[in-house]
Amino acid sequence: MNVLFVCSSNLHRSKTAQDYCKQEFSGCQFQSAGTNQKSCTKHKTTFLSEEMLEWASVVYVMETHHLNLINEATAFSYNSKMVVLGVPDVYTYWQDELIRELDPKVRESLRVLGENNSGTHPILAQRIIALKKADLQRRQELIQNGQLGKGYDEEMEALHNRNAAALDVIINEIGYPTLDKVGEEGSEAAWLVIQHAISRPAFMKKCAQLLEHAVGRKEASAVSLAYLTDRIATFEGKPQLYGTQFDWDEHGQLSPKPCDNLVKVDQRRKSIGLNTLEQQTEVMRKRAVAEKESAPVSFASREKEIEEWKKRVGWLE
């Protein structure tokens, strides 16, 4: 993740804020820039450029008026970007009138640290959400190229592994990213990163245990646990309990992976607010068509490839 720290021209005076930003985004690529060209020349610091904005996946602003400069950078693409405003007790206070003047795309990508809906760890919440955005961006690229479902894309696998490593650091610091810690959006994003970390069996199993405890305390979603439990079971060659995992069958149909008992599966699904397995099968098949997914040319060859991959990453001995 590329983090651009934007502040006043005198970066030395902003050292505390920079250190805070680096701590919260540890392990990321980091650059800093000032917003006043004359002062930047005087203090021998880097002046903010559109190239730096394009480089960044997270733009971390120290003062609200800097958002106007970002807003005026017409060549800056806001897709998959995250604009972060520092927490009020460290940085300047948020100004509602400035928000209303911002370009709609900027407002959409903006995240104000310290908001109540971001939990007790708002900065970490935004880091997790950024991981999810990177994941979904690569998925959309595969859909557009007609490559989704054509094997495990190498770039996607590498991204999933990087995301898992980044999230693991966060989990080791604060525990499972529950609703109270990172808010609903952050917790959902954490689950998606975990769900997609299929090349990291130990990480997924560790998270499943933590998530189970969190669900027991009503601090996380039971649906998230159902999906993660089923995903681990299918990779281990075991039957699903909730029927959440689908794949292409020998008849070229997208179908649920093997379940323990279809009657009990629907009972379990109903208990956590899910639709029936039959209804979900219809949803998944329509989604596959919309996303241009199709059955593999050879079911047997694909199954062999999957089994070899499972052994390589540690799902099977």
C-alpha cells in the first residue's frame, strides 16, 4: 500500500503527525509532501504533485484545507483511493462546510478518522478497508478481461497473500477485527480478506477460531463464521454445514460443494438469516453469467490442478 502524507510545507514541524501516520500504516510505502511551493523550497521539502497523488493508494491529509488542493488536482483518479483526515485530537477539526464544497468523488472516498462508526481503532479500520478495495479492484479487472474463474490468477493470489500478511499484523495487535473495534465496514472487510486468504491455511484456521469466539460474544457476524467454516471444510475435503461454497460440477453446472445433510443445511441457513440452498444456487448461477464465468473445459483436469494446489499450500498432505 502506498501512503502519501500531506501536511504543511514544514515537514519537520509535522514530525509527530508523520510518526503517528507511519505507525498506523506500518509496513507500507510512505512519502510526504507539502502544499506550499515557496515554503517547500525554503524548507527543502517535497512539493505536492499530481504524480504523487496518482502513486498513492491512501492520501493522508493533516489539515482540512489541503483537501481543496486535492480537489483541484483534476488529473487525480479517485478510483480505489482512500482519503484520510487525521483524528481531531491530533489534527485540525473537521469543517462541515468544506465537505459540502468538495467534489462528490472526493466525498465518496473520504474517511474521517475518529468517526463513531469506525470503532475504537478507526485508522486500522481504514487500513483493512483499503485491503478489501485492492482485492475487489483486481477481481473487477479479471471480470472485465473474462478471466475470472479461469484458474487462480497469480497476481490475485499474490495480492491475497499480501493482504493476509497485513491483516495478520493487525490481528496480532488488536485481536479479531470485531464491530466494536473497527466498525461494521471494517469488520466485513476483514472477513473478506480472511475468506480470500486461501493460500494461507494456518491463517484462515486461526481466524476462524477467533471469529467463533467473537460471534459467541455477539461481536461479529454469524453469517461470516458460516462462510469461513464452510470454506475451510471444503478445502480440507470435508462436507459443508451451511452450503455457502459453490464450484463447477462434472455436468458444467455451478453447484454447492458437498454438504453433510441438505435438510439440516437449510435449517442452519434459516437460523442465521440466509435464504434456502435452492434459492442461493439460482443467485450464484445468475451471478456467474453476469460476471462472464464459465465451466472449465475439462472437469477432471481442473480437479487435478486444484488437488495439486491444495498440497502445495498445505491444505492436504
